Amino acid sequence: MVIEILKEKYTELLKRYVDDHEAFQRSIAEELGRDFAQSSISPEELKNIHENAVHTVTHEYSNNGAIKRETDFAVPFLEILMSYSSALQRTEKGNPRTANDLSKLAFAFNQSSNIITITDKDGAIEYVNPKFCQVTGYSAEESIGKNPRFLKAGDMPKETYQQLWKTITSGGEWKGEFHNKKKNGESYWEYASISPVKNDEGIITHFLAIKEDITARKHAERRLKAQHSVTRILSEADTLAEAMPKILESICEALGWDFGEIWEYNTFVNALSCTALWHVPTRQFNEFLESTKNILFTPGIGLPGRIWETKKSAWIPDVTKDTNFPRALIAAKEGLHGAFGFPVLNAGKRLGVIDFFSHKIQPPDDDLLNMMDAIGKQIGQFMMRKNAEEQYSKLSQAINQSPSSIVITDNNGDIEYVNPSFTKNTGYSLEEVIRKNPRILKSGEVPSESYKELWETINSGKEWRGDFHNKRKDGTFFWEHVSISPIKNNKGTITHFVAIKEDITERKNFESRLLYLANNDPLTNLFNRRRFREELNTMLAQSLRYGIKGALLFLDLDNFKYVNDTLGHQKGDELLKKFAVLLRQRMRETDILARFGGDEFAILLPHTNAEKAMEIARHIIELVREKMLMDDETHPVGISIGIVLFPEHGTDADKLLVSADLAMYMAKEDGKNCARIFTPEHKIKVETRLTWERRIRDAIKTNQFVLHLQPIMSIKNNNIGSYEALLRMQNEDGELVLPDNFIHVAERFGLISDIDKWVICKAIQLIAEYEFDKKGLFLEVNISGKALSNLELLNIIKNEITKLSIDPGCLVLEITETAAVESIVDAQNFIKMLKGIGCRFAIDDFGSGFSSLSNLKHLEVDYMKIDGSFIRDLPNNPVDQHLVKAMVEIARWLGKKTIAEYVGCNDTIQLLKKIGVDFAQGYHIGKPMEIDKKFFINEFGSK
């Protein structure tokens, strides 16, 4: 009888709300929930009631589609009520909760924004709510009867599941996180609370799980972890070489990837080469590593080339199936599949590419790519900053980034919380800022429009980013980069704002400094060579247009090198700064001063004739004589000045500078400490230089250079184990010209790189032709400082070694200590690239610059050639003996061997042996000799 009544009521409700899904469900809960629950009706009877109602209504209405929709939810809804029937019976015995309450609870389950599942005591799913289906992609029919483990992503420890089951089967509640996988293969994270459901006897009959999808939060945590890690590394690193491997490692560890690479563009070969890489220590990728080190990618080719060409991030789910992945076969062999990469950019300029690999096939992740785009820009800023620091050696210390400050305010902007970094950065304590507005930091230098834009943005629910110039409690100013985001409640109402602020004072100061250094010399604060040429060109243009006359003075301090060598570079720098101040005080405001480099200065004097220019020059000479003594009169400093006039001597900036330079050298030749105006006779000198330029070009073109070899002896066993190749030029009559006669001109006219190329290629040919490797010999070759930044020469050396199949260890490249220290980063990179293929290196003139010893420890050279000035009079000079001994000890500490130059007698040999020098070179060992058949018969017995 009860079943018939329920059947009749259920049918009437279905007829009434056949087109209104929610109304039908609500009416079931309100009107029949108690009746169904109290009836103790079975699921089978419940199903019959529902099917009978559907059948009856079908005959009366044609809208079968609507009825079918009711079928989708009515039975599961009523089954929920049945699952709580026993609980309802308990409420009728005294519990104030009603059947209608339980009906509403069931309704709430279906409407909940949380994932809800109910399993039997063995873990088989009996119910899932719509949120479960929405998140996982599985329908209720696909999930009912299965164990929730079918969602496992497979990367969580089994102990987690063991602890879960142990907790809930013992009657306790378990809370924790799951990493699961959706039906479409995507992974997701959820936070779960799982509790047992017991019957009247206290026996567990079901388990109830309420879970929250926390994928977005996990992604945010991953993003913050990676970003903070990169920020920390960049703030602590002194060099690019130090930072890049750490960045790769931190990103791989934060994101769970296996292999990372950094690619930089080589303009000479128009290709990308790998400059840093990292992989998890637990896996080996030997072939992939070797391939990565040797391969080059042109724009558009491979993952690095594609990213470089498009300036956009890219994702490859499986590189082994990508047609534009040249290393696909090696990757497949070593188990690498998923890959993604992103460009390193700064203000839209491409600086490099970073890519990563995983042993898994990885579906694309747009959030991850977006995060990496931001990191790429952050790294780009760092690279630009570090590159600038390396160009300006005076800025040797890296700029430190301050930790982020966090501020939380209410929706009116009043502060509710600040973290310790805020206190440290601003000087205000937490108690001093609570309930106050952040405007207490205002410096008054930020336009009001910026604050208006800020409030309009965050009040509209969007994030605002920008820079603030603020003021600390002590009144000092500082810069912050700020990101402000609104915090909303469940109703979408903004309740708070959170500000994440980074102190960028150092970066702002650095940017200002860079702008300054683009025009000024960092030591003296005078204009640099580039800015001076701009001013000179402007003045020459005005001279042509308005007939303005003027003079150009080129100045060089006399005996400056002596001061540097005897008193040290610090004293030399003090002298240069003192001279700059002296000039600035005595020149007119319209005069333009510049330091060209070293001890060379220039002055541009508008509206000045020859007589006035000479008067000013003599005044400068007198000032130097009176004001520029160093410590005492034992180190006198003078000045030589060359003068050119415009437009009399020309209107071309380069020619005027050459003429002024030449006039200055004429002053030096005339006894120094004087001034000379450029004359037609000087023009002959210029033409002589041009003649030398042509001779050098012809010598390179017609192969008029030759190499002579000077032996180097092992002091330990008195054997000749190596030679130094010394350059000579042949005249048309066969006379030999020493390098001192033409190297200076070659450097002045940019021909030194061509000479480097000729010398290197010739030396490698000699090593191959005379089989140095079989004789256990090696050949030392001098290269200029310009070679250290010459990537073309680097490739020529590699190609020649490969083409002639010589042992790279037979080639020892010599660079002077001065050149290495002046271009320390270029020297490190040049040495690293060639030592990577087996070549060796020597530092020439070691000891000529003791102030640079701290830098030499960073150069991976094999030999240190002690400067001949310490060797010539070694037996008679105790000071030189102590200095040489110190240099040998330094070399040993650095793991280098030593070679003494200018060895002239046996007494010197015996002293060197006693001190511990490894090799000796000089006329006592052997003079430089022409390379011919006779030479090799005498030296080696035969070719």
C-alpha cells in the first residue's frame, strides 16, 4: 500500500515538473524525501517506481527528451536518500535532524563545488557528484563500481595510500593531497578529506570523500618556487658562467624535468651553440650530452633554432616523433621524450634560448610556458646587466637583488600585514604601519596619475604592475617594482589587496650608470672616445656651416708606464684621476675633455686659433710640471701634446685624430714634455704609416711573412722539448723586418687579426708537416689581445686542426698577461673553447702586472712565461731572484709550469734550476732560426 502511494505521488511530481529539472529535484526533496526514507524501500523497488512514472508520463507527453534527462538524475538522487535511510531512522528516535534536512544534504552534494565520492567499505565507488565528473572527465556510469585508484597518476609513493587506508579503516579521518590523472590523460591535484560512515552498531559501511581541485594552487607553487629560485641565483651570482648551470638545475628540480640546456647565438657562424647544460645525476645521457656540445643550430632548425627564429616558447610532446628535431634518434636511444623551451629576451632583443627535456611524453602546458616566458625576460635582464659589467671592468661587483616585500591591505588600502622584508627595506616596524595606508612611503616624485591608474586597475579586479619611487623611514629614497592583485571572497567581492614588491634600487642605479658609462670614462668621469668623436663631428659640421675655427689637442702622459710599473696600478689610476681634475678646473666650460684610454686624453677647443691652442698646451704642460709629482720627485711626470686645427688641417674626424696623434708622437720624439702643431712634414709620417699599412696588407696577401723558431729547453733534463714561433716580414730584397717595426701599425689599422690568422695557420701546417706529435714536441705561437674576442679565428683554429689531423696538444697559444687581464672574460671563453679540443695555453710576460694576479687564477693556462725583465740580470740581482721565486711558487699553487725568457748564461740556468723553473728560453739556449731542411736536420736529425 505504501509503495502504491509513493508511486502515485512520484508520478504526479514528474508530470508537474517534467520540463523543470531543478524544480522536480527540489520537490522530491521537500515533499517525498521523508516518505521514501521512512518506507525502508529497496533500491529495486525505487527503480520500479521511477520506471513506472516515466512510462506513464511518456504516454501523456511527447517530450521524451525531457523525461530522459530526469532519468539521468532522479534515480541517483533517490539512492542517496536511501543510503541515509538508517541515519534518518535514528533522527526519528530523538535526533533533531529531519528527513527533509537529509534531502537538502543530498541536494547540496549534487550542487557542491567540491568533489564528493561515496564508496563501500571495500573502496568501490557507489556515488560521485557532478563536480567529480566535471573535473575527472569520467561519467558516473564509468566510475560506479571502480576503486578510486583508477585515477592515480602513478607518481605518488605507495606509503601514502597505505597510511590513508590504515587511518580510515581504523575509524579516523585522513587528510592529504593526491596527484591524479583525468580521462583525457591530463594530471591534476586535489586535496582530500576522507571519513568512514558507520551503522548503528558502529561498523564501517561506507567512506565519504570530500575533495578540492588544487591544481591551480600547485601550479602557482611550482611557478613561485621556480621564479624565486631563479631570482635567488641571479641575485647571488657574480658571472653568467656561474649562474646558468644553477638556473638549469633549479628549474629542473622545481618542475620535475631531467635535462636542461642554454644556447647562445654565434654571429660569425650564424648559428646557436650550447654554452651550459645540466641533467639529473641519477640518469646518464652520454651520447645526448656529446651531441649537444658539438651541434650547431641555425635559425628555424631544431627546438633552439625554432624558438630563436620566432622569439616564442615552444613545446614538443615527444621529440622522437618530431621531424624538426635533429637529435631525435639519440634522444630515443637515451629515453628522452617531452621537451619545451623559451627565449631569453631583453626589451625584445634575443639573447639566447633555454630548453628542457623529460623522460616522459609531456602534453603541452600553457601555464608553464607563460611562467618560463617571464623567467626568460628575467634572465635576459640579468644577462644584459652582466654583459655591461664585463665591458666596464671598473664595475666588477654584481648588483644584488633585494628580497621581496609583501603587504596585505583591506579593500580600502589600509595595511593589515607586512612581512619582515618590508620592515628591513623601509625601516618601519609592523606596529608602525598597521591600519595605515602605504602612501606613508610616498616620495612625492610619482605622478598622481600613476596612483589613479593603479586604483582603477585593481578595483576592476585586475593585477597592476609598475615601479614606485618611495621613501624609507629615515628619509632615504628607493625604487620598488610592485605587483598588486585583488583578493576576492567566494562571492567575487574584493576584500583585500596583496602587494609583492621587489627593491630595484640597484637596478635603477645601474641603468643610470650604464647610460652614464655610454658617454663617460668610468675612472676619470670625462667623456670617453665614442662621445668625444660625436662632439668632434658636431663641431666639424658647425665649422663647415658657420665657419667656426677650433683646435684639437691630443695628450699623452710621459713616463706613465714607469709609474705604473714601479708604484702599481692603483697609483697610476690616482695619477689619471688627478690629471682629469686638473684639466677640468683649468679648461673653459665650452671646451670638451675626454680620456681615450690608458694615459691618452683629448681636448676640443672651439673658437681657438693656433696661437691660442699652443698657449693652452704650454699652460697644461706647466700645470703638470707643478702639480703632478708622485709622492716625491723621483717619479716625475710630464706630458706630450699634439695639436691640429680645423678646418685648416681637415674636416674629417678620423684624419684629424690620426694627425693629432702623430703630432703628439713628434713631441715625444723631440724630448717629451712639449707640444707640437701638426705640419706638412708630419703628413709624411702619416703617409709612412699608410705605407706600412699597405706593406702589411701585401705581406699577408703575397705570403711575405715567415716564422723563425727559437728552442725551449727543459731545465730538468736539458732536452729541447718545444719551440716558440717568432714572426718576421721579408722585404723585396729578402731582408727580414722584426715585429717591433710593424705590429704597432697593424694594431692601429685593424690588421692584427689577419696576422693572427696567418701565424696560426702557418704554425699548424708546420706541426703537421714536421710531425711534432711523433717527436714529442710542441710549438708555442703568440696571438694578440684582439684574438681573444675573435670567434672567426676560433673556428679557423678548430677547422685547421681537424683538416690537417694534428694533435691539438702540440699547439700552445701564448697571450700576454696584460691582454688576458684586460679582457678576462673573453680570455676565459677563448681558452675554454680551445682547451676543450686539447690545445694548451701560456701566459706571456708573466710578472709584468702583479696587480692582476688575482685574475690569473681564473685562467686555465698550462704555462707561465716569466717576463725577461726579471731574468736578464738574475745572477746579479737578489730582488729579481726573490720575485722569480715568488712567481714560481704562485705558478705551482695554480698548477702551472714556468718558462723563463731571455736566458743569457749558464749561471742563470743554474739559478733557475735551483728556484724550480721548468723551462728556459733565450740566446744561451738557442737563437731564433729560419725554418728550412737544414734546420730540421740539425734539430731533429731528419724531417
